[in-house]
Amino acid sequence: MTDKTIDLRSDTVTQPTPDMREAMNAAPLGDDVFGGDPSVNALQEKIAAMLGFEAAMFVPTGTQSNLCAILSHCQRGDEYIVGQMAHAYRWEGGGAAVFGSVQPQPLNHQPDGSLALADIEAAIKPDDAHFARSRLLALENTLGGKLLPFDYVQEATGLARQHGLARHLDGARLFNAAVAQAAKTGGDARAEALRIARCFDSVSVCFSKGLGAPVGSALCGSKDLIRQAHRIRKMAGGGMRQSGFLAAAASHALDHHVDRLADDHVLAQRLAAGLAGIEGLQVEAPQTNILFVELTGQARTQSAALLKHLASKGVLATGLYQLRFVTHLDVDEAGVDHAIAAVREFFNTGAADA
């Protein structure tokens, strides 16, 4: 039994590191609603430059970032094409439809998380009064921890451009995608992030997931798009005042926490290897820092009991028939090994049949 809780529910649960707290305490502040917070301005300039855009806007959440993006690209009666399991469609309260009267056109995903090019093309509506106006293709990378193949990203965004659609990326875990892509190409993670971002007209990046900042996302795009997004952020209540404390944490994360995402990916692989071979578990090989484990057979009804057992051992996870484990900077090898032992104990002692 460990005295430390091993929280594998999400990479949003991280605490600021001591160095990050120092950066936050030292941050010069102003009023961001007036455009006068130097730490926010520095962050916006930094992330825009990293991803090859003219401008960026700091927002409290990724949900608000995606909302501002969609409503900046689309007007009432327009439509965006998106995946069924994309966060912007499924997990953000239908904000674009509720607040902007922008209709989603959800498509089924392929096994690798992509949307079939033929499905995207078939979903684009003709210019006819019977139809909503197709205006935007929204992709997500990573999606459920899966890296969208870069060739596919180029093809899908190229197809959208050919049909006059804008292209938005929900890159909440863009830097996880970039690190995984760099591992394939032998390149640099920041260079890969830039390559991915250049395929899109706007990109949302979350700082409070794998990068480990406490709060915040950024929307990157052209100056005109960000100018429009500022108006929407104001309407959505996202204008913050002395938010440089939070921006400084995000800037620190960009400077110090990008390359270390590879450690999280290795830990997810270690967890997958440790759970492999347990009867009643089907382990999906992780590509980044998210591991899905499906309960099968008689174990399928034991998810609640398993989660309760794990919690009693100081391990937190989420799921129903499919469990999700997410590694992050507050988890180490010892924590992963403890989680593996706790799962194995559940199945080896017969608790799964109780």
C-alpha cells in the first residue's frame, strides 16, 4: 500500500510543479480585458509563433476555445463537419448549436480515429436553400489518445480547402500528438506541432492536460479570426482580468514540459504491458498517454467493484465496461507498478467473481 494517491483519471489532475509556482508568483500582471496583461500577451505571442499563426487568444478552457473557433468560422444556419466522438461535438454541451445556431454534421470514425475522406466529401452540402451551409471541418488530434496519421491530416484538410471549408483543429493534446509523431519521424516535437498546425486555419491547445498547467487553453488563428473570437469570448464570459498568473504557468509548461510528454507515453506502455494477459481484460496498445482497457466475459459486470478496489488501494481510474487510465507528470514508474499490482490483486484473489 502506498501513501500517495495514484490518480489516473485524467491528465487534468496535475498540480503545478515548484518551478511553475515560482514562475506564477513572479509573473508581471495587468488587465487582460484591456489587453494590458504582459504575461498573457507574452503567452499569446509565444504559442502563436510556435504554431505558425498571426495571433492567439488565452481562454479559461478548451471548451470555450473550441466554441470561439466554431462561432468565428461559422454563422447562424452554417454547419461544421465533425467526428461522432470528437470532444467539440460530444462532450461540450452542444455549445455551437445552443449559442450559435451552428449545426453539427457528425460522422463515424474509422478505427484509427480518422474520418473517411469519402464521408467528409459526401457530407459537404450543395449550395441550396434546403441545406445548412457547410463551412468548417473540425478534427481532433489526439483523439482518445490516438495520433491522427499526418498524411491523413494533410489529405483531409486539403479536401476541405478544395471545397471552400475552413479547417479547425481541437488540439487539446496537440503536443502529445507532436511527441508521438516525432518518435515516428525522428524529428523534433515542436517542429512536428508546427507541421500539424500549418494544415489548419485555427488550432486550440490546452495547457492544463499533459502540459501540466493548472488552467487554460489558447486559440490560434489569423488576426481577423482572433479579433472575432475576442468578441465571442467576451459574450461567453471568458474575459479574465489579472490572468497573468495562469498565463505564466502555461508559458512555463511550453518551455519545460513538452519534451517530457514522452515519459508519459512510456509509462502508458508500461501500464499496458503490466495489464496484458489478465483474463477478463482486453488491453488496447496506447499510442500516447491514454490507455483503454475493456472488461470482457464475466468481468464485464465488475467495473464498479474493480474501481472500488483500486480506490481502496490508492489508485483512481474511470470507466464502465471500458476503463481509462491516463498517465501524466504526477505519475511515476512506482505509481504505475502499484496500479498494475492493484489490478492483478483484484483478479488473482477472486474479487472479480465476488
